[in-house]
Amino acid sequence: MSKEGGAKIRKKTFAAIVLTQLLITMSSSACFAAASPITCQLGEHAVELVGTSLAAQSTTISISVSQTSIIEGYDVTVSGEIEPPDQVSITLLYTMPDGSTFTRNVTSSSDGSFSDLFEPNVAGSWSVKASWAGSETQAGATSSTESFTVLEADIWDDAEDGDGLDFWKVWEPLPSWMLIIVAVVAFAIFIGIIIVAIKKK
């Protein structure tokens, strides 16, 4: 083999070793970045990759509400978490019964959890969802939408004043499946009372 051929082989081998070491270094997250150029430390040497970008890490946000029906003037708590866990700014978008929206900002803790204690001041159907914008290394995310119903406070005030309680206004916001369950349970209790009364006779 000629000296020239041997030199070419050695150059290719060295290049392969450098490339392998570079990939190992990058996989250890030592040089992850979303913007170009990316600088990686390869032993005593710094390697700069120009015109290279890496895909941002995906994230997810989930939320829940403390209760689906509350009385006007009482609080509702929106809780959630972001994965992977991180301390970031979370935006909560609330939609009011008339369709208008407003936002409230919270910061997640180191374990990714966050919460917002909020007092809705308008009766009707509300909804809320959470989102965050993302960072240089992580993609943003938006949660699913959660809903809750605020009951008019004067429904209960009328009862306290002796004017009587409008039970339809209390039950109307509840889901139909819940009303069916309540009706079945009430009917079963009624039948049970009748059976017990007959047996006693």
C-alpha cells in the first residue's frame, strides 16, 4: 500500500472517530440548543456546528377543576401539572358565560404542579384551559378545556329569606346523566320504604 493510500485511510478513520465522539457528546445533552450555532466540548477542543438546529423537546399540560358546580361568590381551584416537570410561567385562559375571555398567570413548582384559586363573579357556564409558550429547548403546549357551572347566589338567598327555594334552578345546570342517577336512586329509596311498610303490616 502506498504512503498516500495509507494517509487517506488514517484521515477517514480519524474523521469517523471524531464524528462518533461528537454524537456521543451530543446525546449526553452537553450541547443541546435550539439556536445556531451549537457549540460542543470535545475533549480539550470546542466544536462549533454552524447551521444546525435540534428539535425542541415536547411537553404536555393537564388541568382539573375542584368542583363542576359552585355557588356564585365561592371559590373554584384549577389545578394542573406540566410534563416534564419544570418551573415555568403558565397562562390560564378563562371563558365567561357571555363568551368573553381573560387570562390569569401562575408559575409551576419544581415538580411541575400549579394551581389557581379563583372566585367567579358571574352565574352561568364557565370554561378554562392552560398553556405555556415553550422555551429554547422545549416546545409549548395547551391543555384540554375543563368546564364548571356557577349557580346564582340569590337562589339560596331566597330560601334563607323564606321565599322558597327554586329547586329547578339548582338542578338545571347538572348533566342529564347525573339527574337520571339521582332520579333512579330516589325511586329505589321510595320503593324500599313502601316494601318495609308493607312487611310491618
